[in-house]
Amino acid sequence: MADPHHAPDAPNAHGHDVYVRGTQHIEEQASTFALFMGMAKWGSLLIAALLTFLVMWFQPAGSFFGGVIAAAVLLVAGWWFLKSGKKAQH
């Protein structure tokens, strides 16, 4: 019977490295996740501000400047709440 507990750098019968829990480097995955979360967070804010601007502009009796002001207020408030605070320690 084969031994399932090989050394982390020993290849198995198929020539692939054997995975040992806790030995994989995840810096690239962590940075990709952080990039995705940042883009989702700030992209959602921009979409919300754009929709607010368009709704305020094109509603009956709406105005361009009213939409700009509402979108600017939303952007400032969103930036205030979404800016990076303390990093969580895991």
C-alpha cells in the first residue's frame, strides 16, 4: 500500500509535487482577492453615484446641477465610509 504522507518536495508516481496542507504560498491569491474586493467596492460606489446623477437629471422637473450635487454628496459619503481603516489581523 502506498504511503500518503510523502515529504513536501518528493514527487509522486505521476511526477507531480505532493500537496501538504499549509505549505502552499498564497501571496498571489491574497493580492488578487484584495484587488477584486477593492474594484468591487469602489466600482459599486461609482455605479451608485452615476445612477443617482442620471435619476436626478432625467426625472420630471429634474436638473443637471441637482444630479451633480447629489452624485458628489454620495461620492464623498461613500469615500468616507469605504476608505480603508485598520487591517484585520487573522
